Amino acid sequence: MVGLLGDLKASSLSSEQMERLCEVAEEAARESIVSKVSKRGISDLSIIADLEERETLNLEVDVEVVLSPSLRSIDARRLTVESVKAAFEAAEKYLRESGCQSKQ
């Protein structure tokens, strides 16, 4: 899932801030999943957050989760969508708190 960070220009963030923004998004996505499913119930989890610099910054968050067969009742797709949403919310919060607010 790719989201625009408003009208925030790449030059608005230092390389350290861009790296931290990706870390914040990844951490939020991971926390979203493990808050709903125990770590033992997760067979495989891959989370990648990446910034693409164009006219504006684009944040891409990719979440893939494979749950244990014993957790068939849990909708893995819904879980990933919710975790991506949490990642974007955390990224926006980071930007507000660091003074690099986007104009959404």
C-alpha cells in the first residue's frame, strides 16, 4: 500500500528523519499485528516501509503475514490492512511531532 504524505517535499526531512519515519511505520505495523495475534500464532511476518522521493514523499508500507493453521478463524488480510493503517497513522504522528507536518 502506498500513501502520499501530503505536500511534504523530500527536502523537508533529513536522511536521519526519513530513516526514522520508516522505522516508526514498521514498528507500528508490527505492534498492530502482535497486539491481536500472539507471536506463536505467526508463522511468517514481513514488514517493509520505504520512502519514495518524487515531488512529494510517498510512503510505501508492505505487510505480509502468514498465520499458524490453528488460527484459521482470523482474517489475515484484514489484519494486514489494519496494520498498514496503523503504520500510516504513526508516520503522520511522527511528522507532526518532529515539526514536519504534511498538508493533508
